[in-house]
Amino acid sequence: MARQYTLEAGPGTVGSIDYAAELNEQQLAAVTSPPGAALVIAGAGSGKTRTLTYRVAWLLERGAPARSILLLTFTNKAAREMLERVTTLLPSGAEGLWGGTFHSIGNRILRRQAERIGFRPGFSIMDRNDQEEMIESILAREGLRTTDRRFPKGEVLADIFSYSVNTGASIEQVLLAKYRYFIPLAEQIAHTQITYEARKKNANAMDFDDLLSKTLELFRTCPDVAESYQQQFQHVLVDEYQDTNRIQAELVDAFALRHGNIMVVGDDAQSIYSWRGANFENILQFPQRHADAQVFKIETNYRSVPEVLNVANAAILANERQFPKNLAPVRASHPVRPALVPLATNSQQAAFVAQRVLELQEEGIPLNEMAVLYRAHYHSLEVQLEFTRRGIPFAITSGLRFFEQAHIKDVAAFMKFAINPRDEVAFKRMAKLLPGIGAKSAESLWTQTSATLGGRAAFDLLQNLKVPAKSAKAWEQVAHTMGELAPAGVPAAPAAMINSVLLALYDDYMKGKFANYEARREDLATLSGFAGQFESTEEFLSQLALLGAVETADAFGGEGDGEKMTLSSVHQAKGLEWKVVFVLWLTEGMFPSARSAETPEGLEEERRLFYVAVTRCKDELYLTYPEMRLNAGYGDPFQRPSRFLTEIPEALLEPWEVGGTALQPPRAGDDEDEPF
């Protein structure tokens, strides 16, 4: 008689994972849904990554070969995390699965098929610097940059070309929407793009946008190639679908064209990247493009306390174009309601945030569990200053501190040379901003200048220099401006200096040099307002140097990255979370931004941005705004509370009244308050 032996479920076999135990009811419905098109609306903090991971495992357990699954993400980190989780669930089941960013998958396909669209094997991938250098060489060869006009630099043109490729908009449409000051140059810019495309092909090189657009071109011009991948990838899964642009959405549809087995996961309420080409319509119209699509909602939130979720749900309610959802809490109630904190001035706003951070730290909340969020980088200026004064270590997710940014240092160079004509570094930085002057020419000009220093004022030194013919007109303007900065050798007030440099030449320079011109223009307006605190330009520049040089974590005893407060724009905070969140500058024109509020679409995206800010918070939320903008430098100093605040029922927020004697932070530059 034969011995009876029972095989138990092992890795990669049906039944090895108890999905009902591992997932909540809403997640389970999405994970175990039948084949076909599916849209999963996963609210903030609802376990989106978990849902996608278990969906992959579900497919593998039910016999789908790993190589038949395509998982598309936006970051390498997200792809690695999901693949690692799948491997943990099914150690022997995930080998051969195609998972990665849109760009990495495009590269993988093009490496095998590039010859079909006119490229040779072994093509190069150009990074952003490579792109800019190639574009600059085209401008030089075509003679498009002349002394009588400022043609956009390679960085700006690369942004224009990228936005055009990813949205399908013509160069003229891109300029009209984003760069109106270059509309007269539309024909030349379009010509430059055509030349750039030809140069890339001749060099057998692709930029990052090509990894998407050329893959789509391959599928459209070579049906046999498209069909082979459509047959291979029987299941297409997409993460963060609300962030897809036109090309990415069309690629997803192309992969799933024959079988229709496509699951896209995202949150329409967190679609906040239209400025870089993301198309909100992709997620909104998915059920219309895929007529039989099922829509699943995952609304159970594991991140935030009920009090924060109530504010989040109310914050997004006014948007008309959305998939309605109501985030439901798992966590217990919190004793502190979200706070609404009006302050008299922007300086008070910074002082409040700093003081409250120190109090919360005393209560046992680590600095790395707290964040300050804002709509635009320049909104953080006063907080950076106040944190530095009080010794609060902080890191900025957007990169450089306010005073370390190129445009701040450029304007400061003019001011430094005006008050100190012996400043070689300032002179060379200033000179290299002008057309036709590189490092070698700047060195030559400095040699001329240093030979005639004596006690002469900056204007006198610059006026008679022998400069390259290409730079003559611009140099004449610099000399004239230097005369305004220090008439008869006496420095003007620092705010007046900044405005003179900006209006005379630097504003035009920024338009041609930087893709984010408007943000940098706001930075300099804020800097001018800050400079209004100082009577002396020497004091102002000293403070700039000290604030720009100090690494607060080192200066004030922070113990590594874990001991730093986070300062971040809301855009860059997406996907992150903290116990305590401060959201600053909730006034009309700031948040929502004035330009975005001009259109219904823009206003709805701003509201989604506010929703993202609120849903970063786990425990304590502080919504702050100043009633007056000190040293605004332009516009109305009186601020109106953001409409987003008025849309939240009063009962959901605890109003704070801030009083006391420390209503104004110490005057910058006063010796007794100097922390350095």
C-alpha cells in the first residue's frame, strides 16, 4: 500500500499568502479583481504600494509568468521597493518580472530595437549637461545669440523642448503658456529644436525624453515590434498614474492594447505636477478611455489622526473635477486639534514656528519628525533666518539654502564690487554673466582693473576697460548700473542696489538663463524686502555671507541627518510624512499663488497641492499666515487669508491668538544678537 503524502503550499503556489488577512476590504477587492482594466483611486496614506505589491503576487500565484508582468513606476526607489516586497512574499516567483521607471523600460526596449527607428546599436544617453552643451553649440554655429537681444540659454531651451515633447504642444504653444517673453523668437527656437533632433541622431545619442518618445515612435512605426511586447506583457501595472504625461499614458495604452489587462493606481487629489507636463486628464478620463474599467477606491488611511483627516477631506471638497473620496482613519483621536494661527507679520510667523518647534522638541518630538512646508521656496526665507538665529538644525529638500542660490549670489556680486572694488571674485562672477565673457576674458579684464585700482570707485574702474566687442553694449550697462549702486563712491541702500541690478540687466539675464525665471524673480523681490531691514550694505552683505556659510547641524550640535528639521516645498514633500507639520503663508496670492488662481484648472491644482500638504501630517498640524507682509517691496503689504482656510469648517480648526513681547525678531546685523 502506497504511503500517503500531502504537499503544502509553498512560495509561488496558490494559497501561500492569506490575502484576506494581509489586506483591508478595499485593498483586497482591488488586488483580487478579475482581468481587464482597473483604476485604483488610492487616497493619501492608504497603502498604495502594498496594494500594487500584492496585486503582482496575486497574479504570480495564479500562474502568470513573471516575464508577462510589466510594472511601471516614476522612481527607481519605488520600483526597487515593490520588487523587493514581491520577492519577500514569493521568494522564487518574481524572477524575470519587468519592473522599473518609464525611462528605464523605454531604454531596455530601445537597446534591442533602436535600428528600427534609424539609430545604431550602442546609442549614448545624454544627461542634462550634455543636452545643454549640444544646444549651446547649435546656437553658436547658427549665430542665434547676438549683442542686440538675449536669446535663451541651453538650460531654458532644454526645458522648452522637453515640455513640448512630453505634452505634444508646439513650440509656439509652449511659449504662449510658459515663456511669453520669448514669443518673438518662436521661429528661431523651433528651428533650434529641429536642428537639435538632427544633431542627436547624427551623434547616435538620445536624451531622457527620447527614451519615452522614441519608444512610442517605435511602436507606432513598427507594428510587429509593438505586437511582440503586447503579447509578452499580459498584465500592465502603473504606479502614481495621476503624474503621467501624454507620452506615458499613450505608452501604457499601447502596451495593453490587445489584452486590456491594465491596472493603474493613483490619487487624482494629489495630481500637482502640470507645470512639468503631467496631465490631470489621464487619470480623470481613464474610465472613458477604457469603457469596461472597474474603479476601486481605497480610503482607509493609516497615517493621520482623525482630526487631520477631517481637515484634509474638507480641504479638497470644493474641487469639482475629482473622484469623490472620504479618507477614513484607523488611528485613534488626538488631543490637539489642527491649529489656525494668524500672525501680525511674516517675521512673527517665523518666530512662532521656531518657538513652537523648540517647545515640541522639549516635549519629546524629534526634529526629524517635524517639517515646515510652503508653496514656494522664497516663502521660507524668514524661517531659515529664525532657525539659524535660534540654533535649530534644518535641511532643505529643495537643495540649496536661500542665500546659496546662484541668482542670489549673482546679485550680491554686483553689490560687493560696488562697495569693494578690490573684490576679485565678485568682479569675475559679475563679468562672466555677460555675453562673450568666459573665464579667460574675465581674468584678462581683472588684470586691467587691478592695475588701475588706486582709490577709484567701481564706476570709474569699469568705464574705460577694453572689453570684447560682443560684450561692449552689456558692459556699458554694467558700468552705468555700478554708478547707480555707488554714486560718487558712496554705496546706496542695499534694497535700492538690488532693485537697480534687477531692473537694469539681471531680470533680462534670468529670463534667458533660468527655466524657473518667475520663482527666482520672486526670490529677489523677497531679498529686496529683507534688505530693507539694513541701513548699511556692508551689514547686509555680512549677514548674507554668514547665513549662507553656516551649516546649522554642525554649528549647533545636530547629530547627523536624524537631528535636522525639514524645510520643503509641498511639491517635494509629496510621498513623505511627519508627526508635526507647519504650513506657511496661507494667504491669497501666496497659497494659492496669484498666477495659478487665474484659471479654474490652476486653482483646482492649487487646492490639490494644499490637500497634499495637509495629508503629510500624522499628528499635529499648524496652518499659519501673516496679516501683513513686512518689507514687501511691491504690492499690497496687507494679506488676506487663503480661500483654502475659509473652505474648512471652523469647528475643525482651533484658532490661536499669538501675543507676547517678542513680536519682532532681533534686527539682523545687531552685534548683541549675532549668533556666529
